[in-house]
Amino acid sequence: MPENHQKLAARLQEAFAGFLDHTDAQIGRLVDALTKLGELDNTMIVLLSDNGASQEGGPFGVLHEWKFFNFILETPDEAIVRIDDIGGPNSHTNYPWGWSQAGNTPFKWYKQNTHEGGVHVPLIMHWPARISSDTSGTGTGNLRDQFHHVNDIVPTIYEALGVTAPTTYRGYEQMPITGTSMLSTWNEPDAPTKKGVQYFEMMGHRAVYIDGWKAVTRHQAGTPFDDDQWELYHYEQDRSEWQRPRRDDAREACRDGRALVGGGRGARCAAARRSHDRAVRRPVP
């Protein structure tokens, strides 16, 4: 990698790391304040990322990401003359794809995509008065491994507080809540997920999760949606979406009523088998 490429990529990631450190310090200030008020144990804190690592820096990184959205390729040799602007008020930077891949490891692709690199993020829930955080006996809290989605946070809060969401508000009918509460996992870390189905879509990329299986496709803008190549994964065993199941395994998933891609059960099974066959013929890197 040429020297200017290295210098630009390193400085862009340093700015990202610095902002992350700044964010962590501000969260610490909030926690310290709640502790001094004696309210930390009785406060629910929910912290999550909004998506996977960004692809909007392009192959080299950019000093202003709107160049990426407007298809303006800024080379490292052009950007390096403004390297000291990075992290300041005259920049809106984004790191290059190499750092995105490192940040998303072991998942595929990036923010905007519906593969796990775009949608799989950490979620921290902290509420000592209600959430058992030390069932392991280590004093460090513990993990929950169930599949859930961001739309499950509101139902969890409502159930924890004993709140029933109104069907109308100030005369306006409210959209139904689509998520599934995670409350059952708070004190039972190994409780099975109650989340049976979740659909994803962004910029033509789609995915659907059903009962431990996931079908996903990465759409190329300007091409027919019918030409998209679907990939099928046993999500509960392969979070990194690395191993395509054998056709017999996909058929077994259909027989169990867990096949993917809309329609009735029979249609889902047929579509899943077709998607599996296309993916085997033309695998996505």
C-alpha cells in the first residue's frame, strides 16, 4: 500500500477511535451522575450501535462522506493535503473499506447491507434492580445469545413497566407494535427466543429470519430484483453466514415449517430450495 494510502487510512481510523473514546467518556459521566443520585440500580440503560461498520468511506476513505454519495472518488494523494482537518469542524470523514471489514469481522459486508455485517450489533441492557447480571458468579455480568431486533426494545420496556401501548393517541390510530419482548431472557440467560420472524430491507438488500434460519440477498442497484441471488444459512449455528446448508438440510428446514422467503409454507419451501440452488451455482464472495 502506498505511503499516502497508509497515512490517510491510519488517521481516519484514529479519528474514529478518538470519537468512540469520547462517547465512552460521556456515557461514564451519565453513569457517575446516576450513581451519585443513588438511582443507578433503578435506571434502565439501553445501549446499542445503529448498524455495522460503514462502507461509505469507499476504498480509500474520504474527508467528507457526501463525496461518496455523489460518486466523487477522492484519491489519497488528493486528500492527504488536508489530513490535519480530519476530526475537526471542516471534515465529515469516513474510514476506508479495509477498516470496515476489520470492524465487522467475522461478519460479511457493511452498513446498508442485510448480511450480518450490516445488521448485527451489540446491545447492552443494564438495570440491576430487575436484570440478573451475575448468574455466572463472576461478578462481570453475562451474555444473552437469543436472536432479537431493534424493534424488540420498546415491547421490552413496556412489559417491564407494565404499560399497555394505546391503540389511539389524541384521536389518531397508532400503528401496531411489531417487536417481541426480551423480558423473559433477563433472568433466564438461556431461555429460548420468542422472536420467530423478522424481515430486513434497505436499499434493495433484503433478508428474512424465521425460527433459526435466514435467507439474505445483496441487491445490485439497477438490476432486476428477480435476478438477485439468495443465500440460505442456519443462523443459530452459523452467525457469520459462512456455510451454505446442503439441499437436504434446506429441504428438512422446509419440512419443519422453518423455510424462508414469503408465501405459504409450500411456497416458502420451494423458494428456499430455488434460492439455495442459485446460491450454490453462483456463490457470493
